Amino acid sequence: MKLANKVALITGAGSGMGRAAAILFAKEGARVAAVDVNRESAQNTASEITSAGGKAIGIRADVSKTEDVRAMVDETIRAFGVPNVLYNNAGIEGESNFMAEMSEEGFDRVISINLRGVWLGMKYTLPHMVKNGGGTIINTASVAGLVGLKGSSGYSAAKAGVIALTRVAAIEYGRYNIRVNAICPGVIETPMVERINQGARSTPPSRSGSGALPRNGQPEEIAHMALFLASDDCAFATGAPFIIDGGWSAR
């Protein structure tokens, strides 16, 4: 097992990529703290893991709120110990509008969850990882943080910021045996992409067959990338954005 005796704290674990990662990490031996803003969704993920013989707890937290992030880290430590793996995956698509038409409230909301949430997760987990002798952090960015997309000023800014935070954290904490990487998904079939497809101005690219591969990605494919980054198989990679988009950004 690639994560035997490890503790993994995963945000946005109630659905989509976070849920797939929580289930896979548990199968690979990790004790999982499944965090979601929806308490029932978090607990459902944890229940699925425990029903299969794994160890997990469900935690409700809004990652944009300091008190919630502190509490989710503390609850994880009380239940399982210091996280060896932090997967900052929680995020929203946010308001999709051309820049001058986007509301200030919409911009602030997507920044607070998608960027501030990642920063808070690292801020309150890193000191424990340092004392514990190391760890691995995975941040969910997006191809939208690497290229310009119409209607996505808030989302793209947040995801570009996640990539920048990832690089800074990797440089600052590598001396403490902590690796920090980002995943940049393309079109993955999740509830978020289903919502995006209902709008006229998609935030990330969201149409099937838009990349070199003639299909969308599956949450499990991102989960396997996250597993690689969390495991010793990836021991020499840090500070990098890993693009998993079926070739969309190569076109």
C-alpha cells in the first residue's frame, strides 16, 4: 500500500475529485479526514470508506473561514494524528462573466474559497508537519490558471494564485522534508463541470472532445495523480504544476 499508516486530510471530499481521492487514499492504507462544506456529503464519503474496511471521519468546514480550517486540522489530529498528506481540493466555479460585468461579490467569493482556502489549509497544517518531520501537500489548481479563458477572471486569478502559492511553499518548506505540488485538471466529469456546462460562458474548458483525447477526464484519474504526488513514488518532485487535461492545453 502506497499510503500505509499515513494520515490524509482532504478538502472538498464530499463529491467529485475529492471524494475519489478520499476513497483511493483509504484503499492505499491512509486514515482519511474527509472535509466538505456540506456535512452530510463529508460523512457519506467517510461512511463509504469505513463500510469498506477503511478508517475515515467526516468533517464539515468552510475553507474560506479561519476558525473552520483550524478546527478541521485540530479534529484530524485528535482522531488520527498529524496529517502526512494535505490535499487542498475544495473549490467552486464561481461567477462566470466578462471582467467588467463581474460583480465584486462574485470575484471576492471565488478568491476566498479557491485561493484563500488553499492558503489557510497550508498555514494551519504546515507547523504540525514541520514538528512531525515532514509531509506532502497537494493543491488543486486548474488549466484555467495557466491560460486565459473568457468569463473566468476570478476563477483564473485564483487558480494562478494557487500555482504561485504552491511554488512559494515548496521553496520555503523543502528544508523541512515537505513537498508541495499542484494538480491542474482540465475537463473532469464532476458536478462542478455539469453546472458549468449549463452556462454560456464556461469557466474552465468544459466540452467533451476539446483536447487531444476525444473525451473528458474522470475524477478517479485525478485521484491517481494525487496518489502519485502523495506517495514516495514522487519523492523528488516539488513546486510543480502537474497538468492533467487530456491534451487540452497542448492545442
